[in-house]
Amino acid sequence: MTEPFYFKRYDVVIGKAENTEELSKELERLRIEDPYAVLYHIKEGHISNWLISIGRKDLANAIKPSMTIEETIAVISGHSRMHKGGPRGGQHGQGRKPGTKRTFQNRD
């Protein structure tokens, strides 16, 4: 099990996330309650480093220190939806149902 991500303001924990879905929810909540703390964690690369530690390097690379809170939320929440069976950026062919396997047969 990996270590959760802790949002902190100085030495006080103000939020916690154990996966990308929880991270997205905490970002939404904290952007209202303490946007400066969220921006600090984005700009210092804390969120990206944590994402790498949980095996989400692809997502970590999509988050840049110059991003706003809203941009970061969009990246993370969009990625969370993709991994729950949502669209995958055109990987499925036209008319095929997601999750169906393409098979190739010799048609001689």
C-alpha cells in the first residue's frame, strides 16, 4: 500500500487523498477553503511526485508547476474518468463497444 497524499498548511494536515479520485475531490474542496495551500503543492511538484510514487507517471507528467488549480483538477479528474471506463481518446474503433477485443482472422 502506498502512502496517501497529505495537503498541509504549515504542519497542519488539511486534506488527504489515497487515490486519484480522492485527490480530485480534495482539490475541488480545497480550492475554495485554502487555494494558497493547493497552489503551493502544485508549484512545488508535491502532487506530481506523489503521482509518480503511486505509479501514475503519465498523469504526473501532465501536471506542470505553472498550472492553475482548475487546470490541475481538469487533468486529474479527466484522467480518473478515463480509468473508470470512459472515453480513451479514440483508441476504440468506430462502432465498436469499449472493451471488445479485435480479432484478426485469415480470410482465404
